[in-house]
Amino acid sequence: MSKGLIHHIELNVSNLKNSIIFWGWFLEELGYEPYQTWESGRSWKLGETYIVFVQTEEQFMDIPYHRRRAGLNHLAFHASSRQQVDDMTEKLKSIGVKILYTDTHPFEGGDKHYAVYFEDPDRMKVELVAP
């Protein structure tokens, strides 16, 4: 165990099935492995960190997620290289995922920040950043 590293992240999602389809392939492309499965949730693990997706209870579905409200803005993941960012960008496009900031892609974060930004099924922003 490394002191201070994130142990796990748990995200409530509006449609677990859609989130499993979306996040499963993406996380597995990054080397995560399926970890836990139960009726209202699923998780993937890489090293000591895991990411959990849980179906939001119906009583809390009245206000949809928006990254500009208080709370989580986005998740950013390390890529192994610029080539991995480019490959992932093409894979995302091929399955119909909207790439954000196309006018400045892949340098939305600045001249030395090479990344692809996109949204999950709940419109949470996700970033894959090259070293």
C-alpha cells in the first residue's frame, strides 16, 4: 500500500448497463481488470486502485449530473504515450463518442499537454493524458 494514493472512486450512474458498456472497454484498454460485480454495481481494478459504478436510486434521479455544478468535474487517466492518446481518440470516434474541444485537440490543456477529452454516458468529462 502506498500512503496517500487513491484507494477507490465510486460513481453513481443513471444507467448502469450503458456505463458498464462504456467504461468496461475503456478501462480494460488502460489495463484495468474486472473486479466486483453485483446487481446494482460493477468495478474495475488496476494495482491497488479500483473504480466503482453504481446504479443511482430512482429517488435521486430527479437532478441529472452536470460537471459544472459542485462536485466532480472530470476524471483524468495517464496514457502510456501520445500514440495511445491518438489510438484511443480513433477508437472513441469509431464507437460514436463525442470528442470534446476538437478545435484545439489534442492540445486543449496547452502546448505541452497532449490529451483527448470526451464524455461518458452521463456526460461526465474524461481525459486521457500522454506523458
